[in-house]
Amino acid sequence: MVEFGSVKDLMESFEERRIEAQKSSHEILKAIETLEKEAEEKRNEAERLRGALKKIPSVNWKEDVMVPLAEEMAKRTGRTPVVLGPRGIGAKVTIILTDGPGDNWYKQDWLEIVIEPTFEDEHMVFNYETGETCNRYEEGTIGEVNGLNNITARLPNNIEEIMKLLKHYPAEPRNEGEDE
């Protein structure tokens, strides 16, 4: 508190404090303005990066690995590939090689392999169902329904070895007069 000597003394004290407050306010406002400008630049940079992120082509293990594998297997067998999935908890894909194109592949003679992805050391690898089963999950459980009792083994890297793993399923018998 300023000691009262005169109104002039009070005014001088007031003016000193007003000038100091104004100076402090201007410094703070300038700092705010600088930060807001930097924040706007950061927001613009983040938006630019979002745009760049959207331009990165997506990768899809089914389309990039399973479909070309199925096509190569079909080429080697002279059959038509059908790739189903991924489905279930295991994200399993079924590669089917049919006698000919069409939606009724299951009425034809076909070859099949079921493949599922898994990760090791943060890298995707593939296993195939061996045809053997275990009783890890009880009947009717989510695990059992999703084929998690099916024993799997590492999918070979060599296409000739994979071809040996195909399971054969004969065409369903047709009744006389049934459309093919």
C-alpha cells in the first residue's frame, strides 16, 4: 500500500503499476499468440501426415499371400481356385481347387487345404491343419466350434511340399435328374 502524501503520489504509483501490468499482459499475450501459432502449425502438420497415412497402400495377407498361392496351386493342378475366409477366431483361410468354376464347387471333385496365420517374433507365419484333432476345447465351446481343436503344423515354404498336403474330397453323389 502506498503511503498517502498526495493524489499526485498515488497517481504516480498507480501509473507505475499500470505500466508494469500492461507490460506483463503484453508479454503473456505475445507468448499465447506464439503458442497458438505453433499449435496451428502442428495441427496442420498432423493433418498433412493423416493425408499421407491414407495414401499408404494397404496390405492384406489373404490377397497378397493366400490368393497367389491358390492361383499357383490351381495352375499346377489344372483346377480352379476358390479362396474362402478368413473366418473364425483363428482367421482360417480355406484354399479349394475345383474341377471347374462356379458356385457349386462343393458338388465337384475338389482338393483343399486350411491355412491359418500366427505370429512369431512379431512376424506373420502360416500353419496348416494336419487333419488330426485334440480335445483341448469341449464340444460346443467357442474354441471347438472355431476349429481350435484341429492340430496345425508349419506350412512348408516349398510349393511342391504344400501340394502334397492337399486333401482330396470326391464330388457329392447326384440324384438322377439333378442339375449339375
